[in-house]
Amino acid sequence: MTAPPDVPDAALMAAVHAESAWPERAWSEAEFAALLASPGTVALGDARAVLLGRIAGGEAEVLMLATRPAERRRGLARGLLAAFAARAAAAGADRILLEVAEDNGPARALYDGLGWVLVGRRAGYYRRAGGAPAAALVLARRAGDADAATSRTGHGKSS
Ligand SMILES: CC(C)(COP(=O)(O)OP(=O)(O)OC[C@H]1O[C@@H](n2cnc3c(N)ncnc32)[C@H](O)[C@@H]1OP(=O)(O)O)[C@@H](O)C(=O)NCCC(=O)NCCS
């Protein structure tokens, strides 16, 4: 069996994303490849869970975070967020931002538990098949907060 790559590549990112049962459409391998090739992009994780982020201009953003369904509730997402926060702080970023759909209960529980705060709301941002669109909540936290830079699992490889 081939070991998963140390740093997730576009194919792995697309596979984990497609399995993640997002209400939004899956991002293609080509879309991930384009994001990975753009300046400041950081890819963390492995075949179980992946985080794609960007660090630029003193600010960092989580672009995508997903854990394969069979691997959830093991602290993998929390570990990836901690690893990304540490990376962002080391790169001189003050703040990390992300967007989460208002109707995404698991993700909101994850971010609430880690102390992310609401800084904005974009109404009607995510299309929903057969239903009303969901708002995007913009959440933020300081990159250097102690509890953002530690995790219970320590998971999260970096390139
Ligand atoms: C949201 C997601 C990334 C969480 O990944 P995960 O690896 O299971 O998360 P963790 O195990 O690190 O969870 C850490 C904490 O978050 C909270 N949490 C995570 N999933 C939860 C759920 N389904 N219900 C309630 N709380 C949850 C809990 O407080 C959990 O701690 P605990 O297990 O000790 O109670 C995962 O459910 C996923 O991939 N969802 C689909 C994609 C997605 O929505 N991504 C985020 C978009 S912004």
C-alpha cells in the first residue's frame, strides 16, 4: 500500500472534499491545484483530514477544512486548525479568518469551542439545492493565541 503524502496534494484534497458531504458542490482537483499554486497557500493534513489556507499581508485565512466521515470526532480538525494557527503566527499574521455556513452545525460547534468570534455575516451566500440559500458567517481569531497553537492531538503536518 502506498503511504499517503506528507503534504496533501490536489488529488487528495479533492477526494477528501468530495467525501465530506458538504451542502455546497465539491471542488475539483483542478481547482485545488490552482489554489495550491497560488502564493501564500498552505496545505496541511493527510489522507484523513485536510486544511487549505492562505497566509498573506499579515492576515491568514482558512479556505477549506474537511475530515473524512470515518475519521471525525477524533480531534483532527482541531489539530489542523492549531497547526495552521502556529504557522500563521510564525509567518507574522495577526489574525485568522474563515467563512462557515450558518447551517453547518458541526463546523460551528468546532469553531465555537475554539473561541472563534463572529465578525461578519453574508446573507444568502451559499446556494442550497431546493431551499433558501444559507448565510456565510465570517469568524476570526488571533493567530498567536495560546489555545490556537496547541491541540489535544498534536495532529497536523506542515510542508
Ligand atoms: C467540521 C469538521 C471539519 C470537523 O472535523 P472533525 O475532525 O470531526 O473535528 P474534531 O474531531 O477536531 O472536533 C473538535 C470539536 O469540534 C466539535 N465538533 C466537531 N464535530 C461536531 C459535531 N458533529 N457535533 C458537535 N460538535 C462537533 C466538538 O466540540 C469537538 O470536540 P469533541 O469531539 O471533543 O466533543 C467535519 O465535520 C467536516 O469535515 N465536515 C464537513 C466539511 C465542513 O463542514 N468543513 C468546515 C467548513 S467551514
